[in-house]
Amino acid sequence: MNKKKKPLYYYYFIIMIVLILLNSFFSGFLYHSRQQEVSYNEFQTALKDKKIDEVQIENETITYTLKNDEKKLRYYTGNMQDPSLTEQLTEAKAKFQRIYPQEINPFFSTLITFLLPLLFLWGLGNFMFKRIQKKLGNDGMTFGTGGGLGSFGKANAQVYVEAQSGKRFSDVAGQDEAKEALLEMVDFLKNPKKYEKIGAQMPKGALLVGPPGTGKTLLAKAVAGEAGVPFFSISGSEFVEMFVGRGAARVRDLFKQAREKAPCIVFIDEIDTIGKKRDGGGFSGNDEREQTLNQLLAEMDGFDGSKGVVLLAATNRPESLDAALLRPGRFDRRIPVELPDLKGREAILRVHAKDVKIGTNIDFNAIARATAGASGAELANIVNEAALLAVKDDRSVVSQSDFDEAVETVIAGYQRKGAVISTKEKLIVSYHEIGHALVAAKLKNTAPVHKITIIPRTSGALGYTMQVEEQESNLMSKDEAFERIVTYCGGRAAEELIFHSITSGASNDIEQATKIARAMITRLGMSDEFGMVALETLNNQYLGQDTSLMCSSDTAAKVDNAMMRLIKEAHEKAYTILQENKDKLHELAKYLYEQETITGEEFMKVLNTEA
Ligand code: ADP
Ligand code: MG
Ligand code: ZN
């Protein structure tokens, strides 16, 4: 299967050659080429001298041999036939014969005009079919129907196992709790006897839940790598495919093979695609999916955990899973794989930095602090971006500044070096950003300013102010939440104060401020008016912040009012702070305008020097 495919035109070429050869053969090209052509005169002379032995007359040619000579001679008569030819030939005592154009052998003509193209199309179809199948297959395991078009629609999915995942627990940084929970499974896979003796039942399945990119797939692979057992991996989306009934067949096949290969691990990635809650109603939109889920449930009940088949699944939408999947005896163990904390982020950066050449004195802690909320996948991406930057500059090792730039690239997009910004706009952006920074610096419960820049980014940001917490905090007080909104208002407030006009540059600030204000009132119980009442629920714990209201429309209107009041208050506070520090605002904005990028220390130095 893995032999290199010859390109399509290669087959075209061969077929063309064959056709040309056949064609020339039947049209007599080869046959005629062994004859010598002569003129009419020569034939006439030979006829008169009675030297001619045998003659064959065809439509347009006359072929003859001379007496005592094997060589065939031929001349074209065109369409004119000499009416007296027969007479002359009889007189010359030559043997002669009239030949009618030869029909091509009917067998061959059928072959060429009918069977050959058919054969070619069949081959082409087969080829494309295999290609499509290859595309559908995931990296972990490949399902193939083997026979191409021949077994089209048959549900005999084959399962290929990834022999060794090659990943170990040491490749997974942070996530210590998850690793500990999985270690037990590794031990069980290594010596199932130990558990059997005591009569302990291993949980049949564990469900890894957490936001995208936190290392769920990686953990599952590491379990297989640690235990040294076959790893059957399939993504939920692969079950739901084009042929009805195939999903269930695949589940059946998967478990059949797993039982044969035990001890082993069966990993179902993105299980929410098949494991979604089934509808209660009679008219179901996706019968196929339900059938697959039912098959999965049946298989899970059918196998006996002591055989050494461990089931792992991963999802980032646990709340949408069917309850039947989560009940005891099925995926009853839930292993949270959360976003990494400060220590975890540092560890993940170090794991990935092992693969690249880094300079000395890289402060991984600083990078980890600047990337609060980043997932493992994003951190891996940051390390790679940093390495790419080093290559771009023709350096042999990755430096701290590469990492700093990579963080910004991942957060805000690439620098738009060629972007043309008018001086007026550049000035507005300078004041806007200093507005944020100054307000943040004058408030007590905000994170220190780390960097301010007015170099535009591909994300569309014309500049931004980066704040980095000194320490990671898991709780947010009401003051902190409010002062965050005040800081967001600082940009717009500076524009108003200095230019007496406002721009669209604050759109992202407005969105963020509104989000926090809304959460404070509806979910965090931080408003005097509503207190500890949940007015909204998060629909999805791990994906985005999509919420739904849980209150009457009357209350919803009141929530909107409270939100507007809160933001108005924050905006007034920001405006007052800037008004009181107008001189510094001018001084810092001018400084930023000239420098384009300034660090937090530079900012504080200018702020704290007496004019
Ligand atoms: P998920 O399945 O949770 O969405 P993955 O396991 O596919 O995430 O992670 C994607 C990539 O991110 C991994 O291949 C790895 O390079 C990196 N990664 C994520 N989490 C970690 C971690 N805890 N330690 C090391 N690398 C990680
Ligand atoms: Mg994954
Ligand atoms: Zn702003």
C-alpha cells in the first residue's frame, strides 16, 4: 500500500504507446514497410518482359514479385485501374489475385474500442477511491476496506494499530494529577495478574476532559508508550462518515481487534462527536450517530475489564455527553486536564525547549508569567515561533528576545512592518495606550505594566499594553475586577481628554470591559443590586464563554442597566485619573511616540521622575 504511486500521466503514456502500436500493426504499416516501392513504368516493363511471377491487386496498390526473386515490389495505382490489366496478366502467365481491404479482427477491435477504456476507467476509479480513503484516515490508525471499489459499501473495516506511540510521561509537563491517575492504568496494563489476584476491578474507561490543546491526546499516547502496549486510536469524527451503518460496524471491529490484541489501549478522541446526548423526541436528525453510540455502549458492557483492555476517551465538551456513557461501568472515571498553571507553563516551555538550541540565561519563569491562560499547545507553538525567529535572523541559538517576540506573535499576531500609519493616527494610538498604562499604574489592584508598543500587528491591533501579574492568582476580588474595567476604559478616556473626539480603536476594550461587567453581575455575585444570584450559566466550561440567561426579561433589562452603570462609573474613574495626571500623560505619550516600544521599567522611570 505504501509503495510510491506513479503519477497518472505515466499510465496515460503507456496506454497511448500500446494504442499506437496496435493501430499501426493492423493498418499494415509494419507489413508494407518491408516492401520496395516502384514506379508504374517499371511494372509495365516487367509485365511486357513476362518477368512477373505473382500479383496481388488491392484497391490502390499492386504488389508483385518477379520470377526467381523473393523481393516484393509495389506501386500505387491511385484510383485508376487499368481495364486491360487482367488481359495483360493472363498473357504474361502471371498468377494474380484480387484482395479486398482486410477487416480488423473483431476480437481485437472490441478489445480496443470497448474493453480498454472501461478497464482504464475502472483503474482510475479505484485509484481515486484509495486516495480518498487515505485522506480520511487519521494519523493514529488507518481504516481501509482493502478491496477498493470491489468491496464498496461492505462494512468490513480493518483496523491498524499504532505499534508504539513513542510518547512517554516525561513528554507531558505539568498535569501531575492526571498523570498520577493514569499511572494506575499503566501499572494495570503491565501486570494485570496483580490486580486479578486481589480481585480488584480496574475501571473500564477513563474520560480525559479539558480545554483544547492541554495535552489530552498526548497523555493517552503517553499511557500506551509507558505501558508498551498497542494503541488503538480513533477520532469520533471518523465514526460518523459517509456510509450509513458503517459507524456501528467500525465500533464492533475496533473492539473485536482490541480483544485479540489485549492488553492494549483503545483511545477514542473527540468522543463528543458520537457520544452526544440522544434526543428524546421521536424524529431524530441523526440516526447514524445514535446507532454508533448504541453499539459503543453495547461493546463496553460486553467486554470484561480484567482482560486488559483499557478504554480512554477525550473530550472538551463533557456536558454534552450522553448520560449513559458516564454511568458506572462505562466512562466512570473522569480525569480533568486543565489549563496549566504558572509552574506547569514553565515546565511545558522547558520540555519543548529541549528540542531547540537555546542560549544561556533564558528566563522561562518570565515567559510563563507573560502567558497566563495559554494552553500547552500554544506554549509549544511559542517555542517553535521563537526558533523560527532565530533562524530568520541567521542565529544559531534562540535568545530571550526571540521568546518575548514569539509570545507577542502568538497573542497579537505578526508585526506589520510595512504598515503605513499616519502621524496623526500614531499620535492617537500613543495616547490611547499610555491611557491604559497610566490608569493601571495609578490603581492598586492591577497587574504591573510589562510592555507598551505601537507597532501594528497582523491581528489588526495598532498597539497594545501588556500587563503581567507578579504571581498567579486563582481568585479575583471585586476590586480587581472593577479596576480591570477601569483600565480598559483608560484608552478611550485618554482620547477624549486630549483630542476631544473618539475613535474605533477602543472596540476590543469595550468588548472585554462589557464581558467582565456582565460576569460580575450575572455570575460572580459582585453587584449590590442582585447579590448572590446566578442569572446566567456557562454553556460550555472549556470552549469559549458562551452563556445563556436564566432570568425573566424584566430582570434581564435590569441587568443591562446595572452593567451600563458599572461601566460608566469605571469610565469616569479612568477619566479622572488621567485628568489629574495630564502632564505625565503628555510626557509618556510623546516618549512612546518616539520609541514605539517601551518596557514597563522605562515607563515607571518616566512616570516617577519629577518634572
Ligand atoms: P488536546 O488533545 O488536549 O487538544 P494535544 O494533546 O493534542 O491537546 O496537544 C497538542 C500539542 O500541545 C501536543 O502535541 C504537545 O506538543 C503540546 N502540549 C499540550 N499539552 C502539553 C503538556 N502538558 N506538556 C507538553 N506538551 C504539551
Ligand atoms: Mg486532542
Ligand atoms: Zn485599548
